[in-house]
Amino acid sequence: METIEAVVTDASEAKAKGTKPRKAKAPKPQTGKRSLNLSLDNDTYERLAVHALRGNVTISELVTKLANDNLREYHITRTPGRA
């Protein structure tokens, strides 16, 4: 008959061995740009890529221009005292 031995350690002891103190991250400089992940069908992506290539701009610059030229600008006003 075999004997199985288990070694049990204190949970706080196990955590202390594997953790490192976290370094504080420097705040990122604000560039006025935000990132966006889009899902496009292949045909739309190809059209964007061709237009960007022909216009000598990046796809991001082209999408920004299309949004600025074609989307209405909405303003949201907040009532003081309300969240």
C-alpha cells in the first residue's frame, strides 16, 4: 500500500514569495487622441485601405476625416448639481 504525503504551506507565506512590489506608472501625456477598435467586413476594409493609400494618409486619418465631414456634432449639456 502506498502512502501519499502532502505538504501544506501557509497561504500568506506562498503569496509573499511570488509577489513583487508594483512600480508606480508615470501618467501618459495626453495627446488629444483616443484609440478605437473597429470590426469591418473585408470589402469595407479594402475600400478604406485603397482610399487611404491613394490619398497618402493612414486609415486612422481617413476615418477621422470621414467622421468630421459626415457626422453631425452633438453637444451634451449637464445641469449643475446632477451627475
